[in-house]
Amino acid sequence: MVSNHSDTLPKHVAIIMDGNNRWASENGLPGVAGHKKGVERAREAVEFAVKKGLSTLTLFAFSSENWGRSSAEVSLLMNLLNSALKEEVPNLVKNSVQLSFIGDLSQFDEKLINQMKKSEELTYCDSKNKKLDLVVAASYGGRWDIVNAINAIKESGFNKEITEDEFSNFLSTSAFDDPDLCIRTGNELRVSNFLLWQLAYSELYFPSILWPDFDDNQFECALKEYSKRVRRFGDKSNFQL
């Protein structure tokens, strides 16, 4: 299972969208400006993914650790998420993009939870017409996902030795293939508790920019870099010095 073809595109791209506050600070703007620009870039990333024919795009919108930010910033982020859903759902429907949320959604208030569920229902597509699965990780943490899967296994009454494939079926991403490529902006070289199980063999790409500067050209650069990678998935049979 080795790939090094120059035209290779990932089927599933995951993005850790980091750097909104720093971008705003560097540009002499209030933090809200950075987050609003970040939402704009997320919209562009979805449109670009559809244009390139990707199967799945996962965006890390709000981590379980983000609840530790100031109440004012958390409130701002919740309002932006709610507004973005109302504004973007018609475009998602128009472009046959199916929206799904993963994470501990019970942490959000009832109004936002209902908006999330409504957005998922409105964007539902049958497999024949769907152009992209858009997965938004909100109140999500990789460790939470793994612990949640273990608890779900216990509750299911599963009492035999479990395989990796069976374990994956209990994760919040069970409906999707693991990411082929994970992009992390913000000049940080870590995955920050994002999809810890699912990123085991993903290619990692760390552009030296903040998320509000991640445009279509930057996305294209990431895909070109991916096409140069040789994915062995631990197989040493094709290893060359």
C-alpha cells in the first residue's frame, strides 16, 4: 500500500485551524476580526475541497481544551459558530456538501445543539449526489474520543478480544476513512489532541502561516507536498537508501 504518484490526491484532509488571535494581534485588530477571517477561510477551504474532488474535509473548530479560554472569548466563538451555521447551510446544500459534527456536543447550550442537528439534517445527501463530507470537530479531543469509544464498547456488551478495526467502529469518526493528510497552521508542530487514533499514518503538513492567511494557494501547496510523499504504512518492503 505504497503511493508516490505525482497526481495523487488525498481523499480525506483534516485541518487544525490555528492562529486567529495572533493574526488579529499582528494586524492591529481585535480578536474577533481574526475569528471572523478564520470563518471566511474555512468557507473557502470547503469550496476548494469540493473543486478538487476530495471526499472528506475535517475541520478542528473548537477543542475540548478551548473551554478553558475566557468566558468572553468562548461566548464569541459560540456566537460565530451559530451565525456561520445559519449563513453557510444554504451554500452547503447548493454544493451537495453533507455536514456532520463530532465531539462532546452535550457541552454546548441547547440552542446551539439544536442548530447543529438542524444543519446536519438540512445538508443530508444520498451517496449518489454527495460531493463532500464536511466534518466539524467541536468540543472535541482525541483522548475524549478514545475514552468515549471504550465506554461505548463496555455498554454494548462486547466481551471478546477487540481488533483495531472493531475499535475504530466505536470512534466518533466511524463513518469516515482516516485522514490521508493533516494540515496544521499557526506555526506549531503538534497535533494538539486532535484525532489521535485516526492520524496514526496520516501525512502531516505544517505551513509557516496563521490560519487567516491559509487561502486556496496555500491549500494547493499542501496537496502538492502530499503528492510527493511516499506512504508505506509501516511496510519496509519498498524501503530504499
